[in-house]
Amino acid sequence: MGVNRDHGVDCPGDTNPGMAIESEICPARLMSPMLRQVTLLIFGLTLIVQAQNKSWDDCQSWSEHYPNYLRQSAAYWVTNRTSQVILGSWLVALPILIQTDSQTSESFQDAALLGADAMLFGEAWGRIYAPLTLVSLTALETWAKPYASSQKYQRLEYVVTTYGTVGVLIQSLKTLTHRLRPDHTTNNSFPSGHTSVAFSTAEITRQLYGNGWGGAAYGLALVTAVQRVQSDRHWLGDVVSGAVLSMTIARALAPGKTEAGTFDIGVSSLPQFDAPLLAISVHLPTVKP
């Protein structure tokens, strides 16, 4: 029985604690983070709903608003031109990054860009300090500032939803890709979870508090990204992927950017076809890039 360094989950078959090379996915190890993300998302949204809704009608109104908000954000994520450029460039570059991962990993370790203190900070920032700082700040601001009732909890809802969405997506990709870490400890390397947390925090900060604070948060996120490669915990492709996915998701979920877009999936049929067809309807959001 061994304990995974990132998740602290025991799995049968680990003979060398902390350094086991897995041949199969351990469900307890990989599902534990995903369940944690879902639980935190549900808990956070429940608190927000209870805080802002005083009657059953208010709760019904929120239950109609929130799914529509998610659909509009999904439409923005796949149809906005800036997102398309970022995601398209990532998809083109990813095979090259994967092919050169071994060389770039050695280069990062040889260069030793970060000192010991910066390495410790980068790991801790991407693991807990970034989301804890941002959620606490946004929660305090939500209750302290006299926002209009319709907007009072929108910012906190945005933060909680972004972290939950990014967390579920990243953990799902870790489970599906089953990529071995460069230090040969576990098979959940792709994408980097620490990096995704740090970069989603940076983009949320930019959206809520402007480019100045956002730029500072991106600087801290870069420290986390370098730390993950230099510590031999992730390949460069893992880090770039975590950054791109989390940043674009945080951008798509930002308040005020998704009023007009919709993204609907359903089953329909056409006269010339006997079998039902999966229909996807996308209406472009009328928002600025």
C-alpha cells in the first residue's frame, strides 16, 4: 500500500510508497479529486442560493438562470474568436510539445530557474493558496460592498463555478489520458492540476479586478507552471494544456460576456433519414472579443 504524493490516497498494488509506477488506473486515486471538486462546487452554489434567495420563487428563478448561464458560457467558449485562436493554437502545438517533452524537461531542470523558496511557493500557490485567497476576497467583497441585489452574488457564483468546472474537466482528462508523470510516480500527469488552478485564478482576477491585479496573478501562475516542470512532476505539455484550458474557461464564464449566446444539444430527425440525428445548435454571443 502506497500513498500518492498529490492526493494522499492509498491504492492496492503500490509496493514502493510515493514512488510506485502504475500499470493501471487506481479509481480511488483518480476519482477522489473529481468527487472533491464536484462536492465543493455543489456546496458553494448551495450557500450562494441560500444567501441570495428568500423564497421558493426566487430559488426557481435561480434554477432557470444557472443552466442558461452555463449553456451561454459553453457557446462563448467554442465560438468566440479569441478563444478559437487560443484553443486552435494549443491543439496545433500539443503534438510538438509531447514529442519534445523529454528534452524540455531536462532543460528546465538544468536551468534551475527557481530557487528553493520559489519552488515551495509555486507548489503551494497552485495547490491551495490561490483559490483560498481569491474565494475569501470575493466573499468578503460580496458582503461588504453595496451591490444591487441582482448582481450581489454574481461575482462569487462566477468564482465557484469556474473552479468547479475547471476541476472536473482537468480530473476527467487525467483519468482518460492516463499519462505517466516524468518522475514515474503516477499515471495522472495530463493536464497539470496545479497549473490549471493558478491560471484560472489569474484570469478570474483579471476579469474581476482589472489588468493590473490580473497581471500580478498571471506572474504567480507562471511561477507555479515553472515549478511543476522543474520539480519533474509534469511535462511541459501538461503545464501548457492546464494553463490554456483553465484560462479560456474562466474567460468564457465571466459575468457580462454571455448574454446572447446559446448552446443547445438535442435529438431530432429529418425526413430523408430513418435514424434520429444528434442536433447541435449554436447561436453566436453578441459580445466583444
